[in-house]
Amino acid sequence: AVVLALFAGLATWYFTDLRYDETPVLIGSTEADAKSSAENAGFTFKVERREFSETVPSGTIISTDPGPGDKILPGDDIAAIVSQGPDRVFIPENNLTGLRISEAKRVLAEQDLVLGERTPVYDENIAKDLIVRADGITSKDELRRGETVNVLVSRGRQPITVKSYVGETETAATSALVKAGFKVSRSDAFDDTVPEGRVISQSPNSGKQFKDDTITLVISKGPDLIAVPNVVGMKKSDARTALQDAGFDVYAIYIPLAGNYVVRSQSPVGGEMKKRGTRITISPL
């Protein structure tokens, strides 16, 4: 009876404990190291599934079945759950640029992201009410599911106030307009009141315009001066014709019975630079 009891105890010990090994500790190892360790210990290794984890690095064993230290028969399988790392999503490569609000909501929802604040900003290239870009986020930034994405929304091109530079020098006016963001074109004109090199007129000279719009300046060439022809020695009629053809008004001093006299003097004298329309006096004296 004693011997039978002893054999019964030994059999029970064998079947309940002695024939089993302990499952090795694979948690925290890389998938490759875990497979190697399991097989070296006489077991087979398989990946049961892969799961996202906020704490376990990608490719690392999260848990095993059986667990570390559990009883396992030689040659049995050890099933492992392997980490995929944190569950992260990304915004599109175009950074949402050019999308309508409704389109952005749909695109973000596909990544389990939420459209957040919409800050209006001026933009020279993106049409009004379209998204300029995500605010502070790029397509390379990892985001948690459910995270909020704020965006900048275009108000269209930024209007620029046009200031008048009439009377200023061409250099000063052009520099100020270019600095404000405009392009500048110019033309020249004679002017009796605006000094040479200063702005006679500007178009437009007030209101609002946009960057790279063109402002046209008309720059003074000063008075329209021409040389007075020298008519001394000419007959009065020929002198009058020559001066009028040149653009001057003519006053011929009248001398009774002098007829078509020869011009002996003129004022202003020949060669002086005078405005068109200036009166030139001719005389036989």
C-alpha cells in the first residue's frame, strides 16, 4: 500500500509538474530575439497579433501566452503580441492647402482627426475662404487619433493703401511705392509749374490696391523751352513767319511808312531758351 501510494504521488507530480518547463521571459525583447530565445529553449514561437502601444517600442514583445514562468510542455508554441509602437496618423502631404472647410473636415475625419480653430489671414496666392495651411503642423508631424488640427483660412489678397506722391521727387516716390509692394511705371511731360524730376501726377493716387499692382507716375521735364530764332537782318514778314513757326508770339514795332522793314533788333535775343508762346518783339531800330 505504501509503495502504491508512493508511485501514485510520483505519477501525480510528473503529470502535474515535473514534465513541464517554465515559459521563458520574452516580454521586452525584440521579435527576432524572442524567437531565437524561445527556439533555443525548445519551444516554437509565433506572433499572434500586433497591437499599437503608447509605452512599448515598435517591434518589441508586449505579452506572451503562456506568460513568463507559466508551465509549458517542451516543443509547445509560445504566442506573442508584438508592439506596433504608438498609434499615429498624419495630415495630407499638401498640408490642407487650397481645401474648402468642408473638404478639410472630411479629409481629417478619415484620419480620425478633428478640424479646430480657423484663423483668418491674408494670402496673395490662396483664394478667399480656402485653407492656407494647417497652423503649426506639417504632414511629417505624428498626431494622435482624435487630435485637433487648427488651420489658417485665407481672407484673400491684402489690400494696400495708396498714398499720393505728387510733388515728390521721382526717386522718393518710386522708392516708397516699391517698398509698399507696388510696381511703378513712368512717363515724362513738360510742366511750367512742377520742377524737373518731380511728380506731376499719379494714377491711382488714393484708395486701395494690391501687391504688384502698377502705379503710374508722370514726371516733370520742367517748362517746354525752345531756342528763340535769330531773325535780325530778316524782313519783318519773314521774321514773323520764322518766329511763329517756332512756336512764339510776335509783336512787331510799328514805324509809320516803314513798310516791310528789316529787323535790326529783337527781344528776347536769338538763342535764348524760352517757353512756347512767349512774345518776341522785333524792331527796325
